[in-house]
Amino acid sequence: MRQLSILITALAVLVLSACSITNQVHFNKDYSGNYAMIVDLGDAMEMFKSFDPSIEDSLQTQGAEDPLGGLISTEDRMKFDSMFATMDGISNANYDVGEDYVVTMSFDFEDIDALNNLFEKWASDAADAASSQPEMAGLGGLGSMAAPSFTRDGKTITHMAEMPLDPEDLGGEVEGMDEMDMSSMLDGFAGMMDYQVVMTFDRKIKSVGGEGFDILSQEKKSLKTRVDMGHLMDSGSYKIAVQLK
């Protein structure tokens, strides 16, 4: 389990380092559905290589079948699949690393509770791993930054996520970094990230409300939004509420 915990934490760090994250969720009429997270790590990997040119040699050694340079081994992938398989109400989990370092994780869920339970476990495991591993010092609060949730009230589905506003809530001090440095780093993350949420439905959309996001496009049964990262840093949350017909 130690390796799996490190894997989950590493993925959380990579997500926060990425420039483009798209969360796609489809709800059937009975509120089961499919969820996919698409993380474009292309720019992040280029940044890592600029700090450590030897990463390029590692990537070439690993070959095209493992573009993340051995970060996720075959054993770790099997453990990752096992974690999904043990979650009630979750099925057809798939993990894929495509060209140009685009990572896609997807799964089906039988209801909103199953969807939320998976997010909560993932966030909890990431936070526990970061707190218990010296090499992950200062990352203990990442779980709360990666734990979206969904609620349903009648025909209204609300999606929201929160993150810690106080740098001290990130799980301890990082050697050589004070609170101001950590705040600057988080501001840098906000400026880099393009975080989108795409929601589609079998039912038609009646209205959209909430705060902390911009609507990129809206059709009868689909909504594409971009989270306002500046608002998220200032307020600590965002909320997207979709009322269906």
C-alpha cells in the first residue's frame, strides 16, 4: 500500500503542476453516469526537463509505451486498478497515458454517492501519504485541493470543490520555504492552470447558477465551464449548480 499511496500523491502533485485539466461527467436519467479526468502534462514535463535535463534521457530509455518515464510502473497500475475495483458502485475504470503526456482516468458510477465516495477516498489516501512520507513533506493538504463533490436536490445537481486558503493548511513546512513563498507558489499554480468542468446529461438543462466559474458554452443537454482560479484562490471554493427539466 505504501507504493500505491506514493503513486496517488504523485498524481495529485502532477495534477497541480499541469496547465490543462478537464473534468468530464455525464449523468444518465437515473443519475448514474461516467466520469473522466483528462490531465495535459505536456507543459509541466517540459518544465521538469528544464530543471533536470537528465529526465529526457530517462524518458527515452523508458520508451514510448511509458511516456511518464517510469513514474507509474506496471505494478503500480495494477494496484491503482485494484483500488478502483474495491470501491462500491464504481466500474469500468480505465487509466491511459497518451501522446504528449496526456493522462486520462475514467470510470462509471452507479449513483452520486459512489462518485463522491471515490473522490473522498482518493483525497484521503493522498493526504495520508503526503503526511507520512518525508519526501512528500508539505503536501499533506493536497487531498482537500483534489476532492470535488456532487449533490442532488430534486432535479438540481451541484458540483463544488474547496481548497485550503492558509498555506499552513498544506500539511507542514517545506524546507527553505516560508509562508510567503508558499503563497507565491500557489498563486503561480493558479496562473498556470486551465481547469475546466464539462457536464452533460440525458435530461435537458433548465438553468445554471453558482459562483467562481465562467460558462464557455451551453447547449440543451451540455454545459462547458472554466473555473476562475483567481476566485478559487481568494474564496477557497467554487460551485456549479445545474437545474434540469
